Amino acid sequence: MIANPTLDDHLAVISRAVFQAGLSWAAIEANWDAYLAAFDRFSVSAVAAYRESDVERLLSTDRLVHTKAKIEGTIRNARSLVELEREFGSIAAYQASFGGDYSAARKDAHGRFAFMGDLNTYYWRFRTGAPVPELETWMKDQERDHPRMREMVQAAR
């Protein structure tokens, strides 16, 4: 878990979840420094200001997943974080606004962010210290096992 995550930390965690989706987590891990460099260390203010020329630059950057939708989604997610901070005062306040209702938090994240399904929402909230169901309870509703999620939760215990 990240203690006292910054807005930039939130974007980095969300982006990592987005880029890992459907791919090897190890492959993203091996190239994470390239993502940090290419996306201005996930500075929310920088990424939120990206234009089409930045999308084209990222699509041609070595060691990144060249998926235009995920790159554009990362920009959308930076803009969503800015809006949430404006609306709630902080991302922590936004996350806390759901109390213990993970289902409502998941649905809201899905509507506000790109590529934020159940797995990515759980990953983001867990990594940033927001309330999530116990892993085994959450896993009962999953179609398949998520070994990397299990590893991450176990490492945090």
C-alpha cells in the first residue's frame, strides 16, 4: 500500500492497472521505468494537459504498450482525478464518500474512469488504502482467480 498517496500516485496506480489489464503483469513491471519517463512520472497536471501530439509520441515510444485506447484512457483518467479533487477536495474524500459500500464505489469508478472494471478498481483502492472487501470475499464474485492480486494483498499483510 502507498501511505498518504498523492494525486500523482493515484494516477500511477490506476495507469498500472490499465496497462496490465489483459497482459503479463511481469512485462509491465519490467518496463515500468519507461512508463514513468514517457508519462512525466504520471504527473496529473502534465498528463491531463496532453494533446493528440502526445498520444502520437506515446504510441511510438519504445517499451510501452502501443494501445491508443489505453493511452487516451490514461489522459482521461488524469482529467477525472483533477475533477474529483475539485469536486470532493481530495481523492481520499472521494474514496471515503462510499463508506464501506464497495459495490457503489466500483460502479462510480467505472463511470468516471476509463478501463476501471472490478479488478482495476479493487487494485487501485487497495493500493491507495481505500476500503475494499476482504480478498477471499471479493474473489467469490470473480470469474477466475487473480494470482497477482493475491500476491499483492499477501505482501501487504
